[in-house]
Amino acid sequence: MTPADYEFLRKLLKERSGLDLSADKQYLVESRLIPLARRAGLSDIPDLVVKMRGGAEALIVNVVEAMTTNETFFFRDRIPFDHLRDTIVPALLQSRAARKSIRIWSAACSTGQEPYSIAMCLKEMAHLLSNWRIEIVATDLSQEVLEKARSGIYSQFEVQRGLPIQLLVKYFTQMGEMWQVNPDIRAMVQHRQLNLLQDFSHLGKFDAIFCRNVLIYFDQETKASIFERLLKVIEPDGMLMLGAAESVVGITDAFRPYPDRRGLYQPNPLRGVPPAFGAMPQVMKLAAAR
């Protein structure tokens, strides 16, 4: 792959998906795109780039999906799901008692393990959520991973990663060497294709948003833009869950950390209010004293 080919791919991926590849990630591009090129009947990445420059949209979509499909597994990092059970749901049980409904968004859901983990968490709390309307919206850029997520079918290896055995037995049905999420759990999740770089206001308002392990691939400007748009679709008292390596610090004041809950944030009600708002400036105090 020539430097010009790599720069073309970097620019295209940034524009289409927000993925901000550094100059030293050529090995990653080669490892993911050489197999794709060969499946397309092309000999190497330069041939792939020629086709893409010629406007082969289907091929471009495949390249973007190949580069943005990331690893996921059930109950990944565990702490976010503890926060859901111990902090988010108890708070919503009080604040949403009148309407008895909860909307949660799993952004960049990949093959679906995160939204199904959320669904199982809520199902385990069914005694508290009786007669409540639960809606989980799961989105991803890749149509391919969404199709797998909708099917809810996972290999033995996939269900062994992070999924407690008691939940596997309770919420999955074995299909030969595969396992499928039971219909009642699948019915709790709506899957939609969505690019986080584009407008997502049509999704409506959410009480909680899981946007984990995706912002780390974006530059600061793109992260700030996404936070601004997340603020518009989250309720004023809603909660935002970020990944372990992600933070709003130094990027935006749209959200502030939730006390003593790592990775959990809320809309900042003091945004735009000067630190000394309400206090008389020192010069005015001196003038008044005279």
C-alpha cells in the first residue's frame, strides 16, 4: 500500500465513520482490508483503492464496516451494568414513577451483546418494573453486525465471554453448537442502523444512554460534536454511560461526572453559568462601600 493509498483511506474513514487513524496504523488497515480485497476478486489494497476512487459505493461501505467493527462481549467491564442496577434504575423508579416508562439507547452496539446485557439486567429487576414500559434502542453503523444482533444467535465462545452461566440457562436456548437469545429478551430491543456522525434527533429522548468504547476512535472535535448532540436527546436528569477509557474532561462541559460512579455522567445544569454567578464583583463591592 502506497502512502497516497493510505491517506485516501484515512480521509475516507474519517469522513464516513469518524474513525481517526494515526499515521502508524497502516498494519491495521492491511490486516482488515487485504482479506476483503481478495473476497472482492482484487489482488491487493491498491486495486481496492482504485475501485473505491471510481465510486464503487458497495465496496466503500464494506471497507468502512471492516474497519469499524469492534470487539464486544456480554456484560463487558461489568461496572456499567452494576451502575444500571444500583444507580440508574433506582433513580428512574422514583423520577419516572408517574409515567412508568424507561428508554435506553445502546449506541455502537456492534453484534448486540451490550443491549441484550441491558435487557437481561432489567429482566432480573422485573419485580420492580412490573407494568413498566421498557424500550431499548440499539444502533450501529454496520448493517452486517446489526443482522447478527437481531438474530440473537451466538457461538459457545461468545456466550462464555462475560455471561454468567445462570443467565445463559435462563435467557438462551441452545441450537446445536449455537445459542439464541430467548424471544422475550429479543423483543425488548429495537435495532436500527445509525452513523453517530449524522443527526440522531429522530431517535427521540432517552433516560439513559450507553455510548461506550466508540468515542476513543474519534478526534477531539468529533467527540465534542457528539456530546453536544447526545445532550439534545437525553433527559435533563438522564444518565450517560461512557467506556472505561473515555471521559468528558477537557472535551465538553455538556455533562458532568455522577458522584462516586466511574464512567457515569449527567447533563450539566450549570452549563454556561459563570463560576461567580450571583456574587458582586470586587470592583462593584468597593464602589458600593464608598
